[in-house]
Amino acid sequence: MGIIDILLTGVGLSMDAAAVSMTNGMNEPKMKLPKILLIALFYGVAQGVMPLIGYYAGSLFATAVAKIAPWLALVLLGFIGGKMIFEAICELKKNGEQPKEAKPLSLGSLAVQALATSIDALAVGISLVALDKSGALAVNIFVAVSMIAASTFIISLVSVFVGKKFGELLSDKAELVGGLILVAIGLKIFIEGIFF
């Protein structure tokens, strides 16, 4: 696995984080740059740390992780997304069609999102052990996870800005749409983990 392969792996792993980052930007269109950078940093770090954990845990926990990872992603993203949908519907019923400002993203929610979207990176880390042992990993593990983290950071950063633009367009429906997206991502990770 060469440098290009690792970069492409990083891009692939970052897609769930990108979608959730976009949702966060959409839900909070007036978000300031420090918070945007924090979101990208959380996702970048999570996507970098999880393969490192997977690499060092190796095959010790591979079977257990593979069995619970899809369920964990479904529960975490389903809960956050479901809560957003519920709050958006309650607010729309309470206020009619008057726009409302969504609640700002909390650090706790951000941490849960970062964890849930990086679970598949844990499995990648486990697979990197086999590549490294066979000599097929062209760089050391720290370079590999740094590349994955950096690509996720950049893609998440851009995604928040794109989401902010959509949030301005969607106004009061952004939280509802964002919740639906999170639930859909949770279902996608679950279905891929269970059936593929």
C-alpha cells in the first residue's frame, strides 16, 4: 500500500465525517471559524487515532470490533439524528412555520459524532497490521495515520463551509434535514457492516 493508496483510503474514510460536518454547518449557518476548525480537528484526530488503535490492537479484538461496530454507529448516529428530528418537529409544531435558530453543536455531541463516523477506521487499522507484516505498507504507521487524519481534516473543513451555505438556504428546516442525514449515515454504516 503506497502513499497514493493511503491518501485514497483517507479520502474514503472521511466521507461519513464529511457528510456529518456538512450537516453541522447546515444546522448552524452562523458558525464562526474557530468552531469550524474544531469540528475539522475532531474528525481528523478521530480518523487518525482509530486506525492507530486498530493497528496496535491488531487481531486480538478484530472479531469483537467487527461484530459491534455497525451497531455502535447505528445507535450513536441514530440517537443524535433522532433527537434532532424530534426537536425540529416539536419546534415547527410549537412555532408554526416561524424560523428558529438550531441549538449550537456541543462538544459532547461533536465527540460522539467523531467516534461514530470513525469506527470503520478502526477496522482499517487492523488491516494495516497484515500489510505491515507482509511488507506491503510503504510507510510507517504514523505516517499513514497522519495522512488519513490530514485528509479528513481538510475534507471536513470544506464540508462545514458547504453545509453553512445549505443551512442559509434551508433556514428552519436545516435541523430536520440534518437529523435525517445522520440517521441515514448510521443506517448506511450498519448495513455495510452487517451485510457487506
